[in-house]
Amino acid sequence: MTTFRLRYVCTANLCRSPLAERITELRMLPATTGQPWLAVTSAGTHGQDGLPMHLPAAELLTGIGADPAGFISRRLTAAMVAGDDLVLTAELAHRDAVIALCPAASRRTFLIREFARLVRHPPVTAGLHAPRAADGPAAGEAARELVAAAARYRGRMPWQEPALDEIADPDGTEAMLTACAKDIDRAVTQIVTALLGPAPQPATVPVQTIIPIDGKGPQT
């Protein structure tokens, strides 16, 4: 159990979860060179296997220094979830779908923004070893401890309307895609900091890097 497996989940695995996957890899690169103990991937609850990422999302990633190359979509399966240490979803419906596939994953499945809030809560991280990529197996185990602590404290946090933690599906407009990417960027940076320690400064998401979309884009 040396590799900690993190999966992001959205609907079609074409925009939100690929953005989260590749931004996470961007944030973790300096800390994980030569010690790839953290494996990041993504899938869609209603995805089709083998499709390329939504082009505007790929262009946005390139604009902030992330690498969209080689991405292909995948449909989420129970076998995937069974092997994951942490599953982070864009919406409540995605979380429900993950748990329906694998009920045992309920304590390691969160909304992306929910998990980011939890790991900022001091009792969640109190007394935990601060993992680093160089720690190898110890870093993976520390990350699992962090997930377990987040699950324990999930019901003790001040109540917040769960829908406020959702990351909405971009409606095909430049503004919505930019807002979605910024929400993902903020949350992912907090999560990577919790898993790896101090992270690089987050890159901004410049509007000019996004290709305008005519009409409503594909389901993401």
C-alpha cells in the first residue's frame, strides 16, 4: 500500500474532473519528483471510454502551465472505486453514484470543496504527520490517516448547505468555464497542501487562454 490513489469524478469526465486531475499534478510536481507515491486520476459517472478532454478545458490547462496531453475519458466502475484511497466529486449526485457503486467507499468519498474545507479544520490535521513525497510509504499512510480524520470530523463541522460545496457544470460559456476552473484550482491547491505540505503558489486562470464556445458545450 505504498501508492495513495486519488480520483476525481464528474459526469462525463470531459471537463471538471480532468481539470482537477491535471491541476493536482501541476501542484504536486515539485514535491513528487522521483517519488510518485500519489497517483491521481479521474472518471465520469456517465462517461464514455476513450474520448478526449473538452477542448476549451485543455486550452485552459495549457494556459496555466498544466499538461492536458494524453488524457482520455473513462467511465467510473465499482472496481475503480474499490481501489481508490480518496474519491473527490464535483456534485452531490456524483458522490451518491460513487457510494452506490461501492458502499464501502462512503468514508473516503467527499465533494472536492467539502474535502478542501475539512482539511483546513485544525482538529482534522492535529497530531497528523505532515507527509512529503520523499517519505515514500510513510507519506501514503499519512495521507490515508488524513482521509480517515476528515471522515471522523465530517459530522462535527459547522453545518453548511451541502449544495454550496458543489462545483457546477459549466454551461458552455467562457465565464462559467473560468469560474469553474478557479473553484477547482482553489480547492485542489488546499488539498495538495494538506497531502504534501506547502505547495507552489497557485497559477491564475487567465480568461484570454480560454477558447470562446459557441452554444452549449458537451456535458461535463
